[in-house]
Amino acid sequence: MIGLSAVGKPLFARYDLDAVADRFTPDAVAGREAGLWRYEEVLPVRNRSAQVKLGEGWTPLIDAPRCASRLGVSRVWIKDEGQNPTGSFKDRGLCLAVSRALELGAKELALPSAGNAGSAAAAYGAAAGLRVHVVVPSDTPRPILEEMAAFGADVELLNGLISDCGKVVRKGVEQYGWFDLSTLKEPYRVEGKKTTGYELHEQLGGRLPDSIVYPTGGGTGLIGMWKAFDEMERLGWIGSERPKMFTVQASGCAPMVRAWAAGEEESAEMWQGATTYASGLRVPGTVGDFLILRALRESGGGAVAVADHVMAEWVRHIGTDTGIFAAPEGGATAAAVPMLMEMGLISTDDEVVLFNTGSGLKYVGMEPID
Ligand SMILES: *Cc1c(COP(=O)(O)O)cnc(C)c1O
């Protein structure tokens, strides 16, 4: 299949890091324009005129002392990805994928989405002047549907899950030659998402935290950061030490948590009957399963599942403790910390980064399912 390797696995963009290591340094980057394009030497767009920009990336890393004391750890930062242009960190990935598609001369783009990726693709497609076809489950939150419509995207509603939507997209890709933007089925979205790894290093003054807690759906965020750390080591920015990487999923859809608990290394079985109001986590299976498991294993991390009503409770705690209106997925990361401490995976003196991957505003009207 186009966009995957011969054996059907994700492709990665690789760079001649030795060639740029001299000029691509933390000092050189420090004075650049705020936004993810500040890392352009390690991004897959060669032509600056193809860099589509809506103000993505360089989101604040917010010190959250009251959250830290509530959780009983020494320090908590929240990386607030809700402040991206369409209110979720999907903007990073789709910014890169659409820019690269533009550079490659694509005319029509397509993807299945649980919601936020569709908004982001529609926005960047509009900015680039490219047609975007999005196939989403019919119970996708209303604000997201209206947003995609406002960007002029061609939106198809389907009574099913994101995996069913993917089949419709594949048909269009085969029939009409649409550029497939499906998660990890092209190598560019992960490149956009990896910039969070570079940003953490820069925003923490040239170091990384002890632990990173990440709400994992398709896995590009986690896989991207893991790739960024590898590149940063090759560039001489960091040593071989890594933060512990933690995956959080919803109790109603936790294929990676189940695979991790079973000691799987190569793959995660598809989750049947996925339910959660955290639409970004309603992903029953991913082609990046083995890469997620590898990052968890190599980092000394782990994976836990959180029920919807517990996410909602932690959305309120984050709100009152910090002034951030978190997405349920962001709430899930805080909810995971006490569980991970109980398992002995996070200790009281850890410095922890929680990823609030989206704005709570995109979920207004959605209720916890379990
Ligand atoms: C897509 C999404 C996720 C999951 O991200 P992956 O990188 O696909 O694992 C988490 N939270 C939100 C808000 C999302 O939109």
C-alpha cells in the first residue's frame, strides 16, 4: 500500500543529522519565530513556500504546582496543546502532512478521523488551497462537525468507528488517487507531532522531564516524541537517558494497555466495541502498535486505562488548579498519575509532564460514557 513499507508498516522520514548538527543547535533555534517551523532542519518540507502556517506549535508548558501537590509529586507541567489553531495537537501532524502534500503536488487529501484530526486537516487544507475529504463517525462532537464545514471540507458521516471510516477513505484513495493522510499511513504527521519533544527540551531549559504521560490513540504523539529524542541524541542535544513514557487510554477502549499488561512486544489485538467520550482515544487498533510498545518498554514506562467519569473528574481538578480547560484526554493523563504511583512507576520526587492534547471547548455537550 502507498504510504507504508513493503510489509505494511509505518515509514519514517530520515535526515542527514550529521550534516546539520553544526548549525542546528539549541542556541541557533532559541531566537527563531515561535512555532513548530523553528525546527525546520528536521522537518520533511524542503521548500519554505510550502510551509503552511496557522500558528501551530510552541504551546505553553505550564507549571502546575497545585496539580503537583494534589497528585503528590514534586513537579507537574502541563503541555497545553489545546492552544493550537484548531484546539488540539492534531494541528502539528496535519500541518506537516498537508505542507508536504502541497510540496509533492497533491490536489485532494483524505483521512478518517475520530474528530480532531478532521478539523485540523480541514483547516490546513483550506490554508493550502487543497480539497480535503474527511470520513468521521456520525456521533462526532457537533463543534468539530461545524468547524470542518466552516473550512469547506467534504465531510462524510458514517455509522461506525474510525476503522470503518478508514475503509471508505481507502476506496477513495484507490479510485480517485486522493493523498492518504491516515495516521501513520504516511510518514509526515509523526514528524509534526515529534516537535513536542524538541519543545519540551527547549522549554525546560535544555533538559527533559522524568516522566511523560500521554493519552494514546493511534500513537503518533508518543512515537513522534520517541523519534525526536533519538534525533536529539544524534545531534548531541541530549545523552542516552530518556523520560519514562506512559500511555493512558480509556477503560472502554484500551488495546495498548491490554497488550502491555500481557507482555506483548509485537502487536496489540483490535479492541471490540470501543466506547469512550474521549474521542481521540476511541481508536480500537493502530498500525503503530509495536512502536508504542517499544517506546514504553525501552523507556521503563507503562500503560494504564482510565474510566470516562474519572477523566471528567480530573478535567475539573485541572481546571480549578490551573485555569486550563482540558479535554477528557488531558484529564486522563492526570488521573493516570495516582495509578502509576501505586504501581511504583512514578515516584513522589518525579517531575512529570502531562499532555493536555486538546481544548475542553471541543467536547462541550459530550458526557462520560462509563
Ligand atoms: C488524537 C488525539 C489523541 C491521541 O493521539 P495519538 O497521537 O493519535 O495517539 C489524544 N487526545 C486528543 C485530544 C486527540 O485528538
